[in-house]
Amino acid sequence: MDILEKLHSLYGREIDEQLIKYLSKEVSEEFRDAVIYQVSTGGKRLRPLITLTAARACGGDYRAALPAAAIVELIHNYSLIYDDIIDEALLRRNKPTVRAKYGDNAAILIGIWYREAIEEAILETRDPIAFARETASTIRAIDEGERLDILLEYAGRRDPPYFAENRLGGPRLLSNWEALYNTYVKMISLKTAALIRTAAVFGAMSVNAQHCVNPLSDYGTYLGLAFQVLDDILDIFGDVRKFGKEIGKDIKEHKLGNAVVVMALKELGDKDKEELLGILGKTAVTNDDVKRAVEIISKTNARENALKIAMDFAEKSEKALNELGSNEFVDDLREILRFTVTREF
């Protein structure tokens, strides 16, 4: 039994009950199945498990953190609904996305429902004003991270003028690898790490453990960075049966904002770099194009170097945990970190 299975057995039912409670409030019966579809497709529930475990690591009662746990999972799924609309994605968790199943217009309405469910959960936290401010800051960070992710695309997007006119994936960044890497890290710190940080901090806030906030903030931030770099590696080299998402999706979406692509661009010679960018610049990237892109990337040490970056972030995350002292729940947070950097999905 891995750490997530262990924590699911302890908290999974209560987390799901919270999600359904907030999503079902005032929902029309004929709309209910569509609203709860996103959370019913599964998912690791990593973020709410972190929240509840963090509350106990700080010496508190995990039940006080249940509304906060619901908030972070609702934010996560809220962002996925819109991420899939933006990326026109058809598959997530090996199942149709909300937009694929119900259409883009319904997905937009469902996303709004999630945002209001988040507000309902905030009202049941220990300090609604503090939680509201943290929630707003987190959602803004995710939104800004998504904007940077799109701007880091090398080509694509049929919706001018903003993204076409402000694209970052041009000569300026491609001629300055350090700037490209720093922009990538900034993007994932906002799009992914911000919410995992909030998940950890919400555990401390829920049990009024101010002394835990800073260590958990660092733990969650670096865990989130490691998580995303691993996700990027799996996007290029993973197994779709385990990963639950289309392999090579970032290539098809023309993304420079993938750790493996960023590391490959540092090493590739001019000819191979030109070919890889040519694939990323195509209007429609085929499966054969993805295969060729992976072949080009595999000529470099990009996979190994991206993994090293993830492990460096993980080391900083573990170091932050040491400030919390030692108890079985701190050990569980440490196991979550270890699971994250060894996962295959």
C-alpha cells in the first residue's frame, strides 16, 4: 500500500462527501450529474490529503481542516475544467473531459458552479476572511501561470490578438536559455506549485498553528515544483495507461513550457533544434511528429537533467519539513513527497 492509498483509506470518504456537499448546494437535479462529473472521474486527491495531513502534523484535529481540504480540491478541478477548454483536451484520467462530454458552453457553466462551491466552503472555515484572501491569491496565481504557459507556446492559438502578439516563445527567449528556464520555473511556480503550497498552508491555518505556516509553505512550494517537472517528464516519456493523459500532449500543443523540452533546447545542435522547433511550429502536430520529437529529445540528456531538477526541488521540500519536528504525520508528508518524485502517473 503506497502513501496515497493509506491516506485515502483514512480520509477519502470524508473528502468526497465534502466535495459533493458543496457542489450539490442548490443544483438542479438535471444538472447535478454534469456538475459532479469532474470530481467523480477520480484523481489522486493529493491536495486535500496534504491539507488534512498537514493539520495533524501541526498537532490539530484533521476534521477542522475538512472545508479547507474541499477548497483546494475544488480549486484544482475548477482549474482543470478551464485548462481543458483552453487546450481543447478530450481525455483526462483516461475519461472524457467535461468539455468533451458536455460541450464547451456547459463546461464554462460548470466551472462557474465550482467557483461558487469554493465560496460556500470558505464560509465554513475557521477564519473565512483569511481563507478567502488566500483562495483569491491562489486562483490569481493559477490564472497568471496559465497565461504564461500559453504565452510560452511556440505556435498555435486561433484566438488573436493577445496571445499571438505577446508570445514569449520567440527569438528573445530561444537565444537566451537562462531566461527561458527562469520563465518556465516562474510559470510552474504559479500554475502548479501555488495550489500545492496553499494545500499545505491551509492545514496549518485550519488548526491555528501559525508556527507551521512558513515551513509548510516551503514544503508545498518545492513539492509542487517537483511534481510539475515530473509531470512534464511523464508527458514526453510516460505510459498513457498509467499517466491517464495523452502522451506527447505538450508537443502537440506547441509548448516550450515543458522541462524536458527546455533542457533539450540547451543541448541540441542547430540542425536538431531547428527540426524540433519546426515540429512545435506546425499548425497540426501528428503522432508521427511527436514520435520524431521524442527521438530528437532522446539524443540529449534532457530526461536525466529534468529529473535532477525535480530531485533538487524535492530535497528543498524535505529540508523544510525538518523544521516541523518529528511525528507520524510529518512522516506522512515526507512519504507524499517521496511518492511524488517516484510516481509513474
